[in-house]
Amino acid sequence: MLTPLDIETVEFKKVALGYSTDEVNSFLDKVILDFELLYKENAKLSDKVSVLEEGLEYYKKLEETLKNSIVLAEKTAADAKYSANQTSEQIIKEAQLKATEILQDSNKKLYQLEYETLRMKSKYDSIRAKIRLLLKTEMDILESSEAEFEKNLPPEDDPSAFEKIEEIDKPDNL
């Protein structure tokens, strides 16, 4: 690329019918000044482009990092959701199993209580029947003894009979 120094140091051959040296030199001075300004501005713009390209590269890397972070966050969220679902399903299965065990245990205890209740009722009925039979037998004996006793009683108008009873009731005769 042509620099301002190249323009300033250029030398032309002198010919007889050429341009005016003063006019060419004056024009070259203007070109040098304008070119120098453009050259410096170009250098500044090139530096600025470099800085902007570095910034752009930084932001592209940042964008890629953010994309990766978002993908990782989505994957982590999906994994966490899956894990939570698995855990909740496991908890539900365990709760259902526990409920089934409790229900079976309760049914078993209910069956045992019903069996024990029937057994106790049967025992009660059996004892009640035995007591009734015993009481009936005792009543029959009592009634039969009473009839026997009344047969052997002396007549009520016989006072000597009461003396015999009093003699029997005395403790010395025992």
C-alpha cells in the first residue's frame, strides 16, 4: 500500500515540455496532506475493526457458552424432572404396598376377632346351657326333696314333732 512518505519522496524526471514544477509540488503537498489524513484514519479504523472483531469473537464465544449453559440447564431440569417422577412413582408404589399390607393385616385381625367372638359366644351358649341344666336338675332335686320332706313331716297339730326337730338342731347332737 502507498504511504504518505512514498508520495513525498517520489521524484519525477524533468522534461522540457512538462508540467509546472511549482504547481505539481503544490498539488502533491495537498495530496500528501489529504492522503496522510486518510492513511491515519484508515489506521484508526483498522485498529477499531480489530478491536470490534475481538469483541465480536468474545461475544460469539459468550453466545456459545450461553447456548451450552442453556442446553445443560435444560438437560439438568429434564434429569431432575425424570428423577422426581421416578422418586414419586417409587413412593407411590411403596405407599400402595404398605397400604395393602395394612389392609391384609387388618383383615387378618378382623377375621381373628370374628373367630374369637364366635368362639366366645359358643362357649357362652355352652356354659349357659350347662348352668340351665344344672339349675333345672337342682330344682328337680329340690322339688323332689321338698315333696319327700313334706311326706315325712308330722302333722302340724302334733307338738311332739317340733320337739324332735329342736333336738336335731342342737349342736350337741352333731
